[in-house]
Amino acid sequence: MSNRCAAVIAAGGSGSRFGGANAKQFQMFLGRPMLIWSVETLLAHEAIGRVVVAAPPDRQAETAAILPNDPRLLIVAGGASRTASVLAGLEALADFAPDKVLIHDAARPGLSAGVIDELVAALDQADAACPALPMTDALKETLPGGALRTVDRTRHVRMQTPQAFRFPIILEACRNVGRKAGDAPVDDLALLEGAGTPVALTPGRPELMKITHAEDLALAERLIGGSAMRIGSGFDVHAFEPGDGVMLCGVKIPHTAKLKGHSDADVAWHALTDAILGALAAGDIGDHFPPSDPQWKGAASIVFLKHAADLATSRGWRIVNADVTVICERPKVSPHRDAMRASTAEVLGLSPDCISVKATTTEKLGFTGRGEGIAAQAVVSLAR
Ligand code: MG
């Protein structure tokens, strides 16, 4: 058989157990909507030729807007049930005609290339495969009246996703469920249980946990984000010269002077750019954009910041949060803080919740105290 492989992500649910107005697949996870994590991991895997996201029917445009623009990615309207959403995703793969399909929950952002490798390989020997975790706690059945009965835990496993199938088998099983009313299978593997189909078990992973309740978020962020991280710091100074305003974090703030510099002299974004480059151990802003190079004269500093952020992405890092401190007597920064946070968050593709902008004076001491210029410092953290 050939080895065409695709993936369907079920992201059509409202996440009623999660609480809050926003469905969990759109909740921020390590600074980005949860759904993005699995989509990116699947698109980055060489075995996966097509990814279909079954999104809530009323949020398809929003879903497209947050996901990468990739011709291998399709967004379809999910159905009223999980199985209906999965079926919509499978039907959308008809023209691609994969041999294997991985069906994944949007609420499991900890998907990794290793999990995909193991599932794709397992399907060479079996019609279905799934990552599973052993039961490590004692397992008991609760009986009426409050008594317990011990269950042999060695005969039980906890199933995760993606659940992987030979494509024609799961397509047929999903279509059959669609024809019956009132079925609510617990997962996609349940559709094959009646037929007694053997399932290859691949190793489950703690970080592949499902985010069901709001309190699961912090645990998953620690498991996934905490596994590898970096911190960078940046510092920059620009002097004042005659003018009518300063550029700070991409926001023009009226003032009786401007900042002197080769570019637009956005001292805050320069510090932040250096912080990102520092976390990557990739030199400093002057290495990437030499002041001697005329093409950067008058450049908008968004170019520098975007370059550093893209470099982080290309090296497999994501920016988790940034904290920028502007040091000057004037202009007064606080009225512009939220605009500065928003513009920075937009460039970095993060929620403004992940961007801090603070300001301080130096009590009239030193060059900032004498009003000769503005200094800025920034700290940023990156995660794999
Ligand atoms: Mg500078």
C-alpha cells in the first residue's frame, strides 16, 4: 500500500465542561490559541500530507484567521456531535484519498512528532492504533452502597489521541454511526469495538493530556512549556533631538522632542528585539541590521522585532511573554501603555496578556533624569 497520511482535528465543540464564554480550542495556551499547537505539529511532520480542522460552523472564518496559511490545511464545518465533526473531516479528505488518518482532539496541544511517528508506523501492522497510558493508581469499581471492588489494572489502559486508522475503515464506521440516531461513542476507537478490531497501542505521554477543565490549563502549560525554555534580556538608549514625538513600541507619543537614531529610534522595541536575539544567543540588533547599512535608515522598528520573532519561530521557539520597562522623566508613558502592549502583542502574534509595558523615572538622576534621552530594558521568555 502507498503511505498517504492525513489528519483530522475535531475542534467543533463548545467545551461546556471548560467554563467561560470561549470554547477551549480558542483559549490561549502558552500565549497562542490552543488549536494552533496541534495544527502546526501536524503540518510540520513530513508524513502528514493534509490536515483538516472541523471547526464550529459559526467560527470558520475566525479559525482560518488564527491558523497558518497553508495549502495542505482545510477548514470544514463541524457537526452537532464529535462523530459528526470527525465524519465531516473524513469526507473532506475524499479527494486526497489517504491510506492512513490520525484523528486528534484540539484540546490536546502537547502532540509531538514522536507520537505521530509511532502511530504512522503502527498502522503498517494494524488497522487502528492509539497512544495509551498504563493505569498506575489502584483501580476500583464503586458499588451501590459505597463499597469498592478491585479491578485488575494491568488489563486496563487510558487512551489518548490522535487515534489512528486505516482511512477506509474509519470512514465506513463513521458513516454507519451517522445513519443511526442517538449514538454518542466515547471516542473514535469505540466505533470499531463491535467488530473486534485489534488496536496497536503506542506509548502515551503525560504532556498529551486532554485539557477538559480550566484548571488543566496551568498543569498542561507547565508540562509542555516547562520542558524547555530560554530567557533573554535587552537594553537600549536613544538621545533626544528636536522633534514632536517619540516612537515607543510602535506607538507615536507626542512630546517636545524626538529620539535620535538611524531607524525610527523605537528604543523599547530595540530592547525587546535584543532580548529575543539574546534568548536565541543570536547576537544583537546591530549584527542583524548594521547601522552602517543605508537600507535601515529611517526603518520602522517593526521590521527588527518581526525579524527576531521569526528567527525564534524558525528555530522552534515560541515567545511566551515579554516585559518591557521604559526609563525616562517625560513623556508620560502610562496613558499609552495599553496601546503599546497591543501593538507589541500583534507583532509577536500573542495575547496582550503576555506583554507587559512598565515605565519608571530615575528620580531626576543621570541622563534620563536630566531629560537627555530614553532608556529601555526588556526581558523575554521562550519555550519549545
Ligand atoms: Mg536602538
